[in-house]
Amino acid sequence: MLADFDKEGFKKEVITNVKTLFRKPIEEATPQQVFQAVSYAVKDDIIDRWIATHKEYEKKNVKTVYYLSMEFLMGRALGNNLINLTYYDAVKEALDELGFDLNFIEDQEPDAALGNGGLGRLAACFLDSLATLGYPAYGCGIRYKYGMFKQGIKDGYQVEMPDDWLKDGNPFEVKRSEYAVEVKFGGYVRVENKNGRNYFIQDGYQSVRAVPYDLPVIGYGNNVVNTLRIWDAEAIQEFCLDSFDKGEYEKAVEQQNLAKTIVEVLYPNDNHYAGKELRLRQQYFFISASVQRAILKFKELNKDIHKLPEKVTFQMNDTHPTVAVAELMRILMDEEGLEWDDAWDITTRTCAYTNHTIMAEALEKWPIELFSRLLPRIYQIVEEINRRFVLKIQEMYPGNQDKVKNMAVLYDGQVKMAHLAIAGSYSVNGVAALHTKILEERELKDFYEMRPEQFNNKTNGITQRRFLLHANPLLANWITDKIGDEWITNLSHLKKLKVYVNDEKCQHEFMNIKYQNKIRLAKYIKEHNNVDVDPRSIFDVQVKRLHEYKRQLLNILHVMHLYNRLKTEPEFDMYPRTFIFGAKASAGYKRAKLIIKLINSVADVVNNDASIEGKIKVVFIENYRVSNAEIIFAAADVSEQISTASREASGTGNMKFMLNGAPTLGTMDGANVEIVEEVGIENAFIFGLSAEEVMKYEREGGYNPMDIYNNNQAVRRVLTQLIDGTYASDDPDRFRDLYDSLTKEDVYFILKDFDSYAEAQQKVDKAYQDEKGWAKMAMLNTACAGKFSSDRTIEEYAKEIWKLKKVKVSLDK
Ligand code: 26M
């Protein structure tokens, strides 16, 4: 803890804040009001550091990374801010003295859920690491009025409710009206010739005012406070009085409506492109605002625009921000007056692109008709980028039309955003070794062959500050007792725990901490699901977005299979197991929603069958999100990472489980491969087809699931139970779609991997009963998790892609 925390002053401030904010004495304040008052007091501690940080950045005129992302899945801020200020324990004490429990106060804060899943949470972890390492960085995104929907479960089905996360205000944000900029949509492009040069002017457009709100991103114990800048949209003129006077009321409010709709809601699609015009509006809105602002800031400190790549990198989080390439070109040419070649040289040394998926349905391809209508000037620029890029391809591969077809930015009436991103970037990276290899050898092979030096891997990571120090205080303290606290900012220190893995006392301590965390989760489940679970059972957890490729269906089919065995094989026994699921399905993804219903239907039957003596419990945790994830990871015994090999680019939940001492039950996919490399294959439960095997089947047109259906009795039995009413007595056809998907094509190889999965599950059962062996395995997972810190990932980005320098910030009082 830093010496400069003034406990008495802090308490006074909280009391004053309640009074000035809510005109109440603290005794009468609601918990939400106390949360607000505490947060404003903490914000006061942040502000000086925030100002000092940016003063230092300006003084040094440092290179800055702008992390451009449609999503930042931040979760709650209060606890994390206290952790990183190193004030958590002191504030806990101060609040105790005021008669409040800090945990309870933290629970009053809504999650900032401005993201879907992995990609958005990765962005949040990166911001934490950038600040902790002292790298100058901005996160740039959208201030969605409604974030990721709240999930309810009604009658076993998912229902979506709006996430009104700003309804009580956000104590940590600062509105920066002085940095507002205009963003233009639609209209047409007029050419004006001045002094022999053509200028392109967008006319007849609609526009909105982009207004930034800044959120502090606090580095751990280093006084650095970076900024997450999220943009709100306002009408240029609140009320067009002119139109109003003329009685054209509709026209007067048109601008306001346009502004409102742009930032209204986060699209809840994960790994799926839908081609909605509003989505493209959102993309251009926050990109134009962010790039304009970045250039203005650059010009405050630098004279020569050619120096931009020395001072700025735009890192594009997937293809969603890729209009940045064309927007930067527009600003450099139309506003800075550069010629094409000059502008292109600067742009392609400033932009970099991260790919997060090889799922074909996730690839963004905008219809040219839509794109050019909404962004006429940007489209002209994309056309020229494409023309020159195609020339280059033809130069390299004369007469090879396939290359043009596979690589052009414009093709088949579509703008291919990944191709634009690659053409406009100096770096293209994948997010795990296997994923990058698949990009190079298959998905982006032609691009790789054209420019191999552009490609690189940056294996994902997670922040140990949130996912261990904050989420699992018992384990965090135990680790610090054993090896000191350097792991908080250098996770590789965890390997020092290896000397304890055979020590029985340590094993007991470690497993007792796990047990305490399981009690905490059991309590949460009792409160939220009204299901009793036994904390002595194996907590087997799969939490992540619901998607067919992630194969929650494989997991629940296997539960059905175990249940069948318990019911029909007198000899069969198993260690009690609690299967825990948490997953949101995109609102329009029917099959995903049906899988949620199946999980809940199986839970209903199994949990209420006294004859199996509680050997299996199935729990579906409602509204899985960052805040409850923290409780869940800490309590897990088994980490389910069972995607079809080659499909999960990396995964990051896998790392959070590992860090908290849960071995992986998984396929050789994404970062699982590297997890196994670190911890040893004997300390994981690996099963299923390899990525190579999956891709080979796919080249040959798939496999025939009926072969398995016909030859595998266990599989046939669970499949039959999908259509005979075992889990849907009121409507036996309810799950027929799942049955059909598995028996007709089974594109995700669920039946193919079933036996191998069941076998791995049996190994888990056996391994868990060897108490010492399990304790050792669990501890080794924690001890070997060092590589998976986002600090390591960010160091690699900073050194190899961004070329950033660290900055030190001191508070002179
Ligand atoms: C696209 C179009 C319209 C609306 C939404 C989208 C969209 C949103 C999120 C598409 C993809 C989105 O996210 C993809 C994602 O989360 N990918 C995951 O990224 C993680 C971080 O790199 C990886 O660990 C996961 O393996 C990968 O699935």
C-alpha cells in the first residue's frame, strides 16, 4: 500500500459526497448512493495522476498507440481501480469503520459491458497492461447507451433485457465537450479545382457531433493513468429552429434521432457478421472521431505530418475499425493536402491489424451499394486503394486471376474489410501460435506469400490484477506469502511456486482455498438459481459465449450420457460432479438459444432425480458477465475448452481458469496448445481431432455422422433422447433441430469427438479422486500460467509492432 492514503480524509470525503450528491446524511443513503459517494472520492485520487500522466506524455512527446475497438468489456471499475491504486485494503478498512462492506458496495456497480466476449475483454485487459507497464495509450470506442443485454432465464429459455448501465450515472467518466468533432454521412462528393489540384468535397451530407467521454485506466502502483475514450453522438444543433418555425418538425428532430440511434446499442453478435447499415454507421462514427482527434493532437506537438508514424499507431481490433485506413487517407489528402503516394506511405506505416477469427460467417463484407451511399468519399478512396492493390497483385502474379479474386478489396459487389485491413497495415497478427499458423498457411495464405514479413503472432493474455488479485484474494494472499508480490506485475514469478507442489501442507492450503471459493460460488448459485450444489463435488465449468463451434452441445450430451449410465448400469459409479454453464446467445441465433433450453431441460430432470443421489448437478448461471466470472473462475476445478480444433482463435477464459488452478479439459485448439506446452500434457486432459485432422476432413467434404450413429450405442441413445421427449415431455419435437444438425452434417464434429471426450472425462473423474495428485496438478496450472499475462502480450506488441517507450510518472505534491 502506498503511504499517501489518508484514511480519515477519505472517510470525511465519502460523508461529504453523500451530502452534496444526495442531500442526505450517510446513515440514510442507499447502497447505490454510497457506491457513488465512494467512487467520487476515489476519482479524486485518480485525477491528479491522470493529469500528471498526460503532462508527462506531452513533455516527452511520446509515441502513442490508439487501440481502436468497437468493444471494451471493462466490467466493474471501483474494485479494480482500488486494486491498481493499491488502496483496496485501506479503503476496505475505512468503509468498515463507516459501517459498510466494500464487497457489498462493489456489488452496486453495474458492469460496463461494452463488448460481446473474448475480443472486447481482451481490449480491456490490454488497457490494464498498457497502463501498468507505463506505455502511452488510448482506448477508442463507443459509449453505447445500452451494452451487452442482460440475460434472464424464463422457463428454461433465454430472454434478453436492456442493459441500462448509465441510469444512475457513471462516477468515473469525464465528458470532454471541448474535444467534440463532426462526423459526416451520406451526400455526394464534389470536385473543386484550385491551383491545378483537385479537391474532393463532401456535400449534401447529414452529420452528427461526436462527443468524447473519458474513463481513467489506472496502472498498478505506478501513478500512470491512461484513457479509455468512448464517443457519444449528439445532434449538431439540438433543435433546428429554422425548420421548426416552418412547421417541419420532423426535419428538426431528424438530426437528433440520427445521433441517438448511432450509439443506442451494442450489436450482440459474437463471431457473426450481419451487414446492418447502422453497424457501419457506428464503425465510421467512432473511427472518424478518433482519427480526427488523434491527428489534431499530433499537430499540437508536431509540425510535419510525415512524422505521424513515429508518433502514432492505430491498432485495429479485428476488421470492425478498418475504415480507419481510408479515413486516415482522407484526412491526409483532403485536409492536409498530401498527394496519394505520400498519404499511402504514412497510412501504411501507421495502421496495424489484429485478426481474431477464421470463422467464415464472421468476415465483414459490406455491399458496395450500402458502403458507397453511406460513405461516398471513403468509398472513392477504397476504390483507388483497390485499383492500386490489384495492379500490384497483377504485377507480382501476371495473368493469375485467382490471386485477384482471392485478394482484391472490392469483389463481387462487396468491400472486403479484412483485405482492406491487410492492404493498409504494416502488421497483421493472429492471437495464438496455432491461429497465426492457420492464417499464414490457409486463411490468408495469398497475402502471407505476397508479404510474409507483415505477419506475426501475439499470443493473447489476461490481466492477473483483475483475474487473480481481485477475483481470488485468498489465493492471491497465499501466493504472496509464498513467493512475494512481484507476480502482480511480473507473472512469470509464479514459476517459483513449483517447489511447493509436492509439499503436502501446501497442497492442503491450496485445495482449501479452492474449497472456500467453491463455497462462495455455491452461495451465489443458491441465491441466484435456488439450486443446492455440494462444494465437495467437482466443479466442472464451461463459461463463454454460446456458439456451435464452442460445443456446449458436446458437454451437455455427455452429461446426458453420464446420467444414462447412472440410471442403467448398476456397476457404474462416478465422483459427484457439478456441471456449471454460463453463456449468452446472440438474440437472433436460434440454435444457440435451443442449446440453452436443452441445458436447462437436462438440469430440470437430473437435478430432481433423487435416484442418482446428487451425483450430477447441472447449473446454468444466468447473465454470465465479467463480475460473476471473477467468482466463477476462482471456484473451478475443471476448465472446459472443447471447441472444434482450428475454430477458437485463442480463447482467454482458458487462461483465467489455469491461473486459478483449474486444469484444462480441452482440444488442441487456440491457446490450449500453448497452455499444454507450459504445464505439460500430463497436467491437462486433452482429447479430440487435431486442427490438421479437422481441416483434412473439411477439404474432403466433411465426414458422415451416420457412421457413428450406427456404430455407437451411447451416442445413439442420447441422440434418440433429443427427440423422444425425455427432456421435452410437453413437446418431443422441441430439440429436433439439434438432432438434425448432428445427424445430417455435424459440421463441428461433435459426434466424431464424443468418445474421446467421454474418455477424457473419465480420466478427470479418476484423477480427482487422487487428492494429492490433483492438488499437484492444480497448483502446477497456477505455477505455469506466467506466460498468459497480458503484460507479456503487451510487451511483445509494444516492442515488435508499436515501438513504444515506457514513461515514468511521479506525483510531486
Ligand atoms: C461482427 C459484425 C456485427 C456485429 C458484431 C460482430 C462481431 C463482434 C465481436 C464479430 C466478432 C466479435 O468478436 C469475435 C471474438 O470475440 N473473437 C474472439 O477473440 C478472442 C480474443 O482474441 C479470442 O480469444 C477468441 O478465440 C475469439 O473467438
